[in-house]
Amino acid sequence: MTFFKRILNYLIWTLICFLTGFAYMRIILGPKPAPSTGFMKMFDWVYGAALIQVGAIIGGIIAVLYILLDIFYLRKKLNHRKNTIGLRLLIVIGIAIAVGVTHYVLEEVVDVI
């Protein structure tokens, strides 16, 4: 695999990791609330900002963990297997669940975040 092909591969998996981060934040925040009226109308942007900012941070954490796992472990183990894309997707989802549980515990249980 050439260097540029590997970089493109990691960019695609990073995009998938960011999408899982945004999906996690969408689950946590719930549906977008109805538009406010009056004085509270100026705070309608908070939902979108929280979704984008925290979702990007969580997606970045998932991407870094996945890339490190891929470099040090997966590339060697999944070299000649058939369902590498499916297994990698399951690993990304597993990492997303682990990061989500860690985020929940730190935010709600320990009250650090």
C-alpha cells in the first residue's frame, strides 16, 4: 500500500469516526428544540454549537484511538482477511461506545466534565 493510499484510507476512517461522534452527541442532546420566542431567542444557537463542538472533540478522540489501534495492531492481524472493512467498522463502533460510556461516567457520575 502506498503512502498516499494509506493517508486517504485514514482520512476516510477519520471521517467515519467524526460521524460517530456527531451521532453520539445527537443521541445525547435529543431532537432540536422548537424555536424560542422573546428574550430566549438569542440562545437558539447553543444546540448547534454543542452538537458541533463536543461532537467534533469526541469524534477526534475516537479517530486518534482507532488510528493508533490500526497502526499497532489491526494492520498486522487483518492483513489477509476477507471482511476487513466490516471488522474495522465494528471496531470503530466499539471504540465509540467505550468513549461514550467514559464521557457519560465522567459527566454524570463523577461530575468532572
